[in-house]
Amino acid sequence: MSAVIEARSLTKRYGKRTAVDGIDFTIPAGRIVGLIGPNGSGKTTTLKAALGLIPFEGQLSVLGLDPRTQRDELMQDVCFIADVAILPRWLRVRDAIDFVAGVHPRFNRDKAERYIANTKLLPSMKVKEMSKGMIVQLHLALVMAIDAKLLVLDEPTLGLDIIYRKQFYQNLLEDYFDEHKTIVITTHQVEEVEHILTDLMFIRDGRIVLAASMEEIGERYVEVMVPQEKLSAANALQPIDRRTVFGKAVLLFDAGPGGASRQQLAALGETRNPSVADLFVATMKGTYA
Amino acid sequence: MSTNNGADTMKWLLRREFWEHKGSMFWAPLIVGALLVVLLGCTITYGIIAHGIPAHVTINGHTLQHPRLDALLPDETRMMVGMITRGMYLGASTPLFAILTGVVFFYCLGALYDERRDRSILFWKSLPVSDPLTVVSKAVTALIVAPAITLALAVVASLTLLSIACMVLSTQGLNLFAALLASPDLYLSPLRLAALLPVYVVWALPTVGWLMLVSSWAKSKPFMWAVGVPVVSLVVIKWINAALENFSGQTLLLAHYANDVVARILAGIVPGIWFVFQGHGPAGMRPAGNGADMSALVPQSYLSLAGFDAWIGVVLGIAMLYAAIRMRRWRDEG
């Protein structure tokens, strides 16, 4: 399977500040990758570089093309939602569909219209008359009707009601994604995407601190509810995070190579898979880097 | 797939610009044109009905009788019709062209700035539409589409006024319809206006290029930058020049051109500005015995393209548009 995005020592500096610090990663086709990191960690910069929106140093190939010099060609197969509410206020629903149908060879008008028929959007409506949720619905209708090989979503649901957010990801999974497509998502709301992701990439201070598939993460990280009397034994196994829930200590362990074994951990107490959010918090604390 | 795509994409880009600016490019001139028709139409009607046409006018020794005017005095009738036609064209098109100047100015200033301000540029850039094509579509909208719409509306307004005038005259017994339909001015005037469009494009290019460059570059207040930079540089150059003259008696060579450059950069989009740049007003615009002579406007306008001046502006305008394309391609929108 060929790589959709391949980065080798990708670097981006803004003056003296290094936003992306020589990162390497590969995203194969047919995956849904979550690029997760705090504000200013370099995740949006990485995506911008991949979309040919900014110059950068190092090597980066997207669908085999260089986004710096072959952007026009690349955009035939790549689509992105960069932020919510970036559709221009004067745009009407029917004009938006006409325009995208006119300029995009891979746009399926029927699909967009079918999707819009399921919303409260009307063909004559202008973006300025819509709520934020409706704008995202329109944007998603346009983007989902494009048969792109790579879809990049940068904080696509920022500032939306929970109902719209749930629906957004549900539509994405049910009506859009298939094995020929690749989706890269950045978001703050880890818990919302963790069930649809196939891969995770944690990024901090311009560096990738964790890149693994969800299965690998499930195998590697274990959360244990440790009773008081076994706490010192548990601490000896070097947990990467600890917190207290209802008076009980919950410890997070890296059970990968060189870490504690599953049997050791099972002896300490009740084990379960940690949520991506907990893993994220633990990773970003700096105890593991 | 991608071979005929360029032309097709351009068509949609032009349509998009029109959707966004329908208000200023179509409705504003339409409403003003309609107001002009009503106001001028009423004035003409009132003037003719209240004062009437003198029952007996003597021209060249002939006593004029309205119903047979055409037969008796073919030359005078033709002249009169020609005068009325030209008068209507000037009357209706001048205010519309004034509006066009403002519309094109602010359109260019906002063309590459508004999409950055509301971040919709990221939506446009998510589609397979290249930066050169986008910028060119905006320049074409400013240079050709907006002027062509204004031109068409000016012709419609003029023809409406003309029919009103003839109709009112006919109620007074003076029927000019036949003479009007036979008058070459009726058919040539719209063509003459249309023929001026290429001249307009040439002279407007440096201004459109400059405004769109500022539009693609300014972080905020594009108007201040677009007007401020040329005006402040002009003042500074003048000041240095004056100081130099005082001290050494020498003047900057630059100072001689500064006025022209600033005028070309900011005022190129005014229709007919080329007569001013030529250093003399258009002879045709001066009230001659038989009203403005519009037929002379076209050759005189094309004559303005003979010098280097016009083409230096074209080269600079295209260079600035190219810079705007680069700016749109690489500008980081944060």
C-alpha cells in the first residue's frame, strides 16, 4: 500500500520560532488519522504544509506530489475543511453547489443535493442567514460529494453543538469513508473522534511524540485501578500517569517493550484500555516524551 | 478533462465574482440609470410640454413646419436628431461611469483582501482552482465585466431617454422617429462606447494591478495603504525636491514624473482619463456648434495608445498582478 502522506525531516520556522521541528511520518491509504496536540504544537502547520498553503523545509510528498510545486495538480485529489464558518457570507446554497460542480471534476452533485435535502438548508439560503451548524452542514455536503483521495479536517467541529458534532462524524464515517480514502483530522475534542480513528499521532512542540495504530495503542497502554495496599508495588513499575477516581488510584502503564508486562499489571488490580483523552493528557504532561 | 477545464473554471470564477458583487456592479448602476431616466425624462417632458416647440422657427430662411420638417429640411433634422442622440448618451452615461469608477476601485481593493479577512480563501483554496486563474478572473471582472455591464446599462438608459424625448415631441406634432431610425448616430453610439472598452482596459491596468497588489498584501486597511503610499511618497518627493532646489538649485528628475505616476496608479480606472494623461482635453468633448462630437472620441482614444506611456503602464500592471498571484499563493493566513 503506497503512502498518502510521507514526511521526512519536515521543518517549518516562523522567524526564530520553530513550529514543526524536523518530523518524519507516513500515512498509508485507507486510514483515519487523528493528529492531536495542544494549541501551538504544530499540527495545523503540518497540515498547511501538506496542503501546499505554506513554504517549508525538508521533504513532504502528498499522493506522490510536492505540495509546493504541484499544488494545482494535488488539489484535484485532496480536499480540506480548514476551520468552521469559512464559507463566504454572500454565498447561496445553490450557487455553492453550482460553483463546486463547475470547477471540480470529481464532484457528485446528486450526492450533495441528497445530503442537503436531509437538512434544513434551502437552495436559496445565503450563508449569512445560517447558524454555525448549518454552515458546517453545507460545507460538509460540498466536501463529502467530492471523491477525493485525501480529506484533511482541521478542527472541523470547533464551536458546534454536540448534536451537530456527533452527526458530523457519523456522516463522515457512514457516507464518505471507504478503503480508498484517507482522512486526517485534528481536534481538541479527542473523545469525539477516538471511536472513528484507525491511527493516532500525538504532536507536541513541533515533534511527534506518539504515532501508532489504535490496535497498537490498545495492546500497549493499560490503565489499572490499584487498591491502596498495592500502590507502592504499582509505583515501582513506573506508571506514566496517575490520578484518583472516587478515592481509588488509577495508574496508566506503558506495557510495550521494556515496560511492565500484562500479567504484572493484572496482579495489581482491575485493568482496562485507557481512553485516548487520558492517554493524551498523560503524554502531554511531559512524564513521557 | 483538464484541457477544457481552464476555460470552464474561468467561466465559473467570473460568475462567482458577479454573485458576490451583483449589488455594486449591477443593481447600483441599474437603479441610478433608472433614476436618471425618470429625472431626465420628466425634465424633458416638462420642458417640451410647458414651453412647447415654437410654432414657427425659421432656419436658413425656411419657415419650419413640424410635420413636414423631415421633407423640407433633411439636413437640419438629421443634425437635430444627432444632437439629441449624443446629448442623451452623454447625459445618461456620465453619472454611470462615475459610479463605475468607485465600484471598480473598491472592488479591486477588496478582491484579494476580503477573502483573507473572512478566511473564505481557505475554502476557495480547497478547490482545484489555481491562484493565477483566480487573480486573473478578478482582474477581468474589474477591467471588462464591470465596465461592460455599465456600458450596456448606459446604452439602455440612453435609448429609453431617446424614445421618451421623441414620443413627447410627437405629441407636439414633431415626429422624429423616422429621422431617428435613419440616423447613423443611433446605431453607432453604442458601438463607439463598446469600442472604447479596449482603451479603458489598457489605461486601467496599472491602477487595477496596484489596487489588487495592495489587496493581496495589506494585513488591514487596504484603502489607507493603496492611497497613502502613493500620496505620501508624492509629498516626500515634492518636499525633497523643494529643499534641493533651495539649496543647490537642482531638482530631482523623479519629481517631474511623480505626479503622473501617482495619477496613473490611482486614477487609471476613470473612464476617459486617457485624455487627461495625453495632456489635452478631448476636442470632441468640448461643446462644439452641434454638441459633443462623439465620433471623434474613438480615434482620439486609440491615438492615446500610440505612445510608450500606455504600454509601460500595461507592463507594470501585469507585473503587479503577477506579484498579487505570488502573494495569494504563499501568504500564510494564520
